[in-house]
Amino acid sequence: MKTNDFSVRIATVNGTGSMSANTIIYKTLFRMGIGASPKNLFPSNIKGLPTWFQIRVSPQGYQAMKESSEVAVWMNPNTLDKDIASAPENGVVVYNSDAMDETLIKGRPDLTLYPIPVTSLTKESVPKPKLRPLLANMIYVGAIAELFNLDTNTLEAVVKDIFKAKESVVELNLNIIQTGANYVKEHIKKTDPYQFELLTPPKNKITIEGNDASGLGAAFGGCTFLAWYPITPSSSVAEAVEKQLKTHHNTPDGKAKYAIVQAEDELAAAGMTLGAGWAGARAMTCTSGPGISLMTEFIGYGYFAEIPGVFVNVQRVGPSTGLPTRTQQGDLLFVSTLGHGDTNHVMLFPATPIECFELMQEAFNYAERFQTPIFVMTDLDIGMNYWISDDLPYPQKGFDRGKVLSKEDIEKNGNSFARYEDIDGDGIPYRTLPNTQADGAAYFTRGSGHTETAAYSESSVIYDRVTKRLVKKFKTIEQNIAKPIISGDPKAVIGILGVGSSHFAVEEAADQLAAEGVQTKLCRPLAFPFGEEIEQFLFDCDHVFVIDQNRDGQLLQLIRNRFPQAWDRLISITYNLGLPLPANAITRQILKDLKRDPSAYEFEQFKPEPKETTTYE
């Protein structure tokens, strides 16, 4: 038997309740102590289009998506051709025999087939016709549980937790699940080698979406103001922040100590965020690529006027509307210099729920310490998929509010204050907050040319001096920002560098390459601007493969711009399908470049015999 080391791909229709069914399977596996990783591939409409959900289990607990799935569940007749083509040789298929063209399916004699009359079973078990489409998915939950050995007690506990608000709903769903399991017991003979096996239930582990972890991080980071406009895939960040603040950030008599505004558009959300940051609040907004585009004017203002604010960019596929429900790291170049004129922005790259939690807290510290907009760059894969994680660690340090002058500070300085003067030689000026009751504490905040004392100026010399100080500040940021994570074989001369969600595929690819006799060392930057630690990594390697989840190699371009002397040792690997990055895509490209055989890591879809065609003379 092949135990706890395979992948299940479930093909359904969006808006039919399949997400609940799929989540039940995933959370059951998690509570069984099995290393599981789910990926939800969903359309951008509300209901009616195809959706796929893949659950991967592995003894190593790999979290990257696999390119193929040994086991498939087919519930959507409209994607049957595609599902047949994507099924690997000798795969296993559970399918709704009431809805599928079985002649097409039987054209794949290599497949192990388990037909389940899902529609008929649902009709017999659910008296109300309106509920049948929503409950049909529970039939395949029961079938999978029986065929592949999901622990019954764990499954029941998960169902009770998910539907705990209504006892009648719990009972109904459990009954439908049992119907599917009973059909398998009575009518199906298992002939495949795959099974789940109950392990030690996890301790000090959680499963959480990245957006929820980011929302928690914002609350723990002291966020008191959120302005946002709904957009996939970032809306659940705002929802998570709101949930935490409403629960934990009130006075004893129940009054809110925070403000949340759903703005009329993204530009307004950016303006409100900077206004609140200027006033002394720890302020944030969250959006995705199209929203960032609309925010550009205010972000340039925040850079030049030096106003703190946190901007969460949950990246999706562009350009324009693009593929709203697919993942990509396609905003790296855009955000790094967002705004007209010469601008430089700080980007943070969390890869795990813990990093989403911790780097969100640091984002607020950096925003106030460096007096600038800070961008937390996640993506749809991190943000909207579940991840297995250690418990989120309780923060051990307080807030860093940066160089804020009090009334006493101003008075000690003779009631004199120059908002944009470089007192300490690090490029970071001092600021005051509104209502600082001292003569000379106030200043005019403007996005036009200004002197060190914040007075209006069109002097070319002063403009040059002010903007060159901003360059000095960016250098200070580079030296004081989160450091990269270096891992792998310290003696290896082959390096792999990637950010964010690429981490999981990179780590697995390193294991695959080691099995082929290729040792690697890994570098994962947590922040931009890139510092000397990354430069050292580049020159410790003969070749560095830079992993990009976009078409144009944007991370590679940022590395080359910062370290042009390393140009000739950098090799680009791009993945531009809008899907979570699989390890095989990295491994086979590196093996090809090293003149090794990549065939073990190739995946080719099944290709049916070509149809006869008629030619017209």
C-alpha cells in the first residue's frame, strides 16, 4: 500500500458547497496528524464555473502543489475532457456515474474507476430539492472516507466543528456522508494501493490561511485604523483585522479604540491610511495589483512627505483585471518604485503563516521608524489557502514608534523643529504628531517641493538635497531591515533564491536535487532593499537560480539592478501559469541547465488518440 503519500484532486462546480466538503476532508487529515496541503483553484464568478481542489499528503509534510494527482474525484461533467487528460497513467478516479459520459472515461483503460451514483443517492437521502446540490458533495466525502481510510471519529468531530451553529445541519451532513460510505461498502471493491493512516494527532500545530495570520499580525502590531475597498484576494485580510479589533480593542465600557472604513475606492483608502498615519495612528490598507495601481498617487505622496502606513498587497495575476483568482508574484518591480519620479519602497516577503503574523507587526514598526509606506507582499497562494503551522508566537517586544518629538523635546530645543532635517546622519528626520502643545511643533505636510523646515520651495539645490537624503534613508533601511534566511549545504556552489510562497517548492526541489546528487544552498530574502548578506550569498555560489512566479523574471531584475557585478552567475527560472509553484518545475529546469536528465520530474498530460479529420479539396 502507498500510505500518506499521494494527492487527491477534486473537480466540482463553484457555488455548490464543495468548499465545505473539501475543507472537511483536509481538516480531518490535519487532525489525523498527516502532513497535508490544500490548494483551492477557483473561478472568479460566484457560481457555476469549474473549480478544482487539490489535497496533497506526504510523510515529509511538503506544502507545495504537485503537478499531478494519483487520485481524482470527478463531479463536474463540463470538465470531463480536461480531467481525463490531466489524470496520470494508472490513476484512481471516483466519479458521479449519474452525470458523466462513461464511454469517455472508459477510453482510459489504465485508470482504476470507482463509479458512485451521487445524484441518485442524494435524491434518495435529501427530501428538499433545493438542498440536494449543496449536499451532493458530502456523498464523495463519505466515499473517500471509506475508500482511503479517513478516521471516522476525527471526521465526525470536524463536521461538528464546521457546522457547530446548527445541530440539525450537523446531523444531516453526517447522514449524507454515511450514505456515501455505505454505498462503497456494499458496491465497490477497492483495488488501488492508496490509503490514509492515522498518526499521532498534532501538538502545538494549527492550520490557518495566510490572510488570517496577516490580520492577526496587524492586530498584535497595534493597528488602530484600517481603510479598505473589497478586492480578491485581499478582502479576507480586512475581515480578519476587523474581527480581531472588534473582539479585543475596546474600552471596558465597550467603546471602540479603533476605526475601520470601507472606502469608496482604493485611492480613497490609501489617502485615509496616510492621513491616519500622519495623525499618529498605526494605519493600514490591503488590496491587490489593480488596487495598488489606483493607490499610486497617494503612495508617491507618502514617500515624499514621509508618512508612515502599511500596505498589504496580496498579489494576483495581471496585468489589468488579469486572472483575479490565480496567484502570481507579478508586482515586485512595480511596487519597488511605485510612483512617478524617483521613488524607492520597502517590501516584505512573508512565506509562512508565522511570517505573515510577525512581518505584519514589523511592518508597523518599520513604517513609523523609517517614516515611509511599507508594503507587505504576499500572494493568493499564501493568502487564501490553508497551511499547517506551528503556533503563532506571542510578541516579545514592544512597538517602535521611531523619532517622535514630544512637547518637552521641542522646548529643550528652543521651540525649534525642522521636520526634514537629517540630524543623526542616517537620513531619517524627526517628526511631531498633531496636538503637540509646543511652539514650533507644527509643520505643513506637502507633496510639493519643500525645505528641511517643511516650507514650500522650488529651489533646485534644496530639491536635490532633500531627495538625496531620501536615498541615504533607504540605505539606512537596507542595513536595518529583516535579514534573509540562508539554509541548505554551506559548501554547495549551486544556489537557489526565491521569495514568499516560492519557499515551499524551493525546499522540496532542494531535496529532489540532493537525491540526484546535486547539493544546493538556499537564500530567501525577507525584505527589499536587498543587503550585503544577499551579495555574500551570490558570490559564495558559482550559479544562482532565481525563482520568479511571473513572466519577466522580476525578482531577477531586482537582484541584477542591486548587484550588477553578479550578473553572469544569475540564472532565471520563471513560472507563469497562475498556479501554485510545484517543486518539479524548479528541479527539472535546474537539471536541464546542469546537463542532467530531468525525465523523472517531467509530467505530461495523457494525450488521447488523434481524431480522424476530413480534408476538403
